[in-house]
Amino acid sequence: MIASNIKIRAFNTETRREAKSCVSVTSMVLSFLFLLLFLCTRLQAQNLDLNNTRVSLSVNNVPLQRVLSDLELQIPFRFAFNSELIARQKNITLDVRNMKLDTVLNQILNQTSINYSIIGNQIVLQEVANPLRVTISGYVLDSITGEALPQAILYLPEKQMAAYANNYGFYSITLSRSDTIDLMISYIGFSGVHTTLAAMKNTSVNFYLSEKKTEINTIIIKKAQPDDNVKKVPPGKTDISMERVKTMPSIGGNGDILSTIQMMPGVLSGLDGRPGYFIRGGNTDQNLVQLDEATLYNPVHLLGMVSIFNSSAIKSAYLLKAGFPASFGDHLSSVLDITMREGNSQNFEGDFQIGTVTGGLTLTGPIMNNKGSFFISARRSTIDLILRPFEISNYYSDYNFYDVNAKLNFLVTKSDRVYLSFYQGRDNTAYSTDSSWVKTIRYGLHYGNQAAVLRWNHLFSQKLFANTSVVYNRYFHDVTARQRIYAAQLYSGIVDINYKTDFYFYPSEKHKISAGLNYLFQTQYPSAVTDIEYGSDSSLINPSQIPEKYARRFAAYFGDEFRISPVFSLYLGARMPVYITRGATYTRFEPRLSFMH
């Protein structure tokens, strides 16, 4: 009897072990199935992209629930909401055609007190608490190409205050909560927009402006007010309209930005054949010229008669002659900041240009399912081709130049965008009084710029925007003279590698704070040679063998544009650069103070 009991206990123990093993296997299978179901749901959610879904909607004073039902017929999502919450909202008025779903949702919900979130294939609508202050932010864009419009103006008539988009078209306005606000958006060369927005909650809104096409019937000339030149913010800044540039007289015939600048007040063109422009008694090397944040040196073709900036490749530009913000340093006279076109993210297009001295081709279009765009524009001089049939036996010249602008931009996430810009331009000339290059003295001149810029825009929140850039730019200048066994050459080169991060913070409607860090590593290649027994090209300068000279500069800056009242503004900032060269270190403190009325 005792033995039997022992056997039964052994049997029961073994049975429990098998049961536990079965339970463990079942648990693993169920866990695997739940994991597989979760991954499938996540994969399905990833495939459902608001940016890839486009809808059309035309409603006038229609209940929100009916609007949501109409949208569900066009999208792969379903709305989840509380019926009482939807019933409390006011009727919706909207008219859009083939627009991204996220943009349409924002425009609809901006008229309500509702926010949304994505969970799987559901759009969950929830009510948000009304804060005492709200932030309205977003981008100002071209309605046709989708390109950002930098430095666009957003004006609130009731508060008599204006906000400005940054160089990437981003704006942020923080103000007291109210039912609605009036907002006017404008940009040079584009038709303005006057709209009314609900200001009951934090809102993201993108504004799309259309290019202005007007007919001038009557021109009225009015006397300027005595204080017009000091009421502009910031002082010394002049926005340059590309429409104006293209209509101004120029040697190339297609408009030239440097020729336009030379006609502005306070700007003097080069004298005695000297290229460039001069401001307030400064020299040409004291003008900072930037293309998509890359510094370009000696920005001219054809010995100063044509600029290196192709008008077809420029989106916007401004000239700053005074009141420099803390983000700029090292140059005393002016800043010419030029932004290259981003490309059409909606449609493919192209054009061909031909002028008196140049011809070029421009192509642009969308990439990656309209999440990005490309832009490329190239031009070349036609002088040598036109003059070649007229060459005479005792004269020879072969002057030509070219430049290429290219740009890619990608929308990585809703808060991240990446830009890649490229520029290359070069002048080549040879001159001799004999085309055989044997009898008399002959000259050669070659110079040009090359630049590549990688930029990353990140939106931390509605109030904090950041841009990080890595910039490479190179300039060289090569002059040679040869006659029989004699030769002389002068070579000069500069290579800059620039790392920078800029932050833009908009805490309230009265403050616009900027701060940043910048590191510049510069290499210079100065060299000259004279050879009285010139016999081959081996005696000329090899740029890779020139002793290099290095310089480094680290800079940090901070600035606050403070609006004291509707008529008084104050800019207070500081910049601290540290220069390191040849084992020596120099530190400077550069304060900034501007008072505007």
C-alpha cells in the first residue's frame, strides 16, 4: 500500500511537469502571435501616411460630423471620437483641392478645440484644454512649387505687431488666447493673404502664397516721410526682389543681382575697372557674400562685368548695410545673403535662357513621392563662340566662363528636413597676339568658386527651431605669363570648412531670441614663382605642393529682438569669436545694440 502511494505521487509530479511544459509552450506561442499582430499593426500604420494621402473637400457651414464622414470616404483611416465633443463644435467652412490629408485636418481642426493623434489606422480626436496663451506656428510656402518663402512678413493689425519668417520660411507667434485673430501674410513679388484664425489652442498652420501678376495703370509718386528710413526693421536691410533684378539692365540681358545692388543708395560700383561693389568707404573684401550659407570670394565673371549668380537659380536675397545681428561677424561693410531655389515639389518643369553673353538651362521637379525636390541650373558664356569667326591672324583670345547651381531637399519627418546645395563656377581665359602661342607673350587667367552645403532643419516645438550646417567652399586664382623661355605665375587659394548650429526661439510675441555656435577651419595657399629658364610646364606651380597656412575660428553668439511697444524695438546681442593661428590665440567681444522707432 505504501509502494502504491509512492507511485501515484511520482505520476502526479510528472503530470504536473508536463502540464507546466504545455502551459509554457502555449504562452510562447501566444506571445509570438501577439508580437506578430503588433508588428503587422505597426507596419500597417507606417504604410498609412498622412502626407501620401490627398483629399478634396468643399463644405460651407457644415457640421463637423458630416465633414468627417465625407473625409472617411476618401482615406484609409477611420475617425474615433466622442459624439458629444463633435456636436459642441461650430460648423466648418473649407474648400481644398488635392491637398495633403494632414494639412486638411489642421485646417479643419483649427476651427475647433480638438487635436488629433494617429493610432494604427485610426485618427483619434480629443479635446484640448484652453491655455491662457497659445502659439501659432508653421511655414510660409509658394503655392505652386511648395518652396519656402524666407523672411515673409506676418502682420497682426489688431495688435499692430509683425513677425518674420526665418531663412527657411518658419514662423512662430505666441499671443493671448482669443476666439479669433486677424493675420496678414505678405512676401515680395507674391499676393498677400488676409485670413482669420481661431486662437483657442496651439496651432500649426502653413500659408501658401501665389505669385503676383499685376498690370500697372497709374504711377503715383509720393514724398517719403522723414522717418521712413528708421521705421524699417531691421535698419540697413534691403530685400532684393528677383522680379526687379530680372527687369534691370545688365550685360547678360537676363538680369544681374550685383548690377542691381550697384544702383542702390549707399552702394558704389567698382571704379577704374575694379570688380565688385563698395559700401560706406569699405573695400570689396569687407563684403560678406553668401549663397545658401557658403561664403563665395570674388563673386564675378568676365572681370567684374557679370556676377556669378544666375538669376534663374536665386529664390531670394537681401543686402544688410548696418545693424548687423550677432550671427554675422568678421566683415565690416555689408552682408549679401542669397538663397538658392529649392525646386518644384509638385510638378516637373524647365526652361532655357539665352542672353547677349550667356545661355543656360534650368530643370526642377519632385522626388520621393513629392517628399522632396531637385533643382539644377547651368549656364555658359557664348562670347568665345560668337567671336571665333571674327578672329584675325595677329590676335587670339579664348575667354569663357560657366556656373552650375544644384539643390536637393528631403522631408525626412514632419519636423525634419534636409537640404544639399552645390555651386561651381569658373572663368578661363587665354590671350596672345599670335594664335600659334610661339612668337609673343601670352597670358592665362583662371579663377573660380566651388561650394557644397549640407543643412538639417529640426523643429523641436512650435517655439524652438534649429538649423545645423556643414559648409565646404573653395576659391582659387591663377595668373600666368609666358614668353619664350621666361615664365611667371601667381596662385592664391582658400579652402573653408565651416560647422554651425543656429537656434531660433520664440517665447512670446515680444521676443525673438537667436543663439548659435560656429567653427571655421580655413586653409590658405599663397604662392608665386618666376622662372627665367622656362622650358616645360613642370616649372609652374603645383597647388598640392604649396606650403599651407592654417587658421581657426570659434564663435558663439546670442541675440534678442525685443519689441518694447508697437512703435519701439530693441535688438541686444553679443558675439564672442576666438581666433587661433600660428600658436597664438585672440579673443574678442563684439556687442550689438540697435534701437528702432
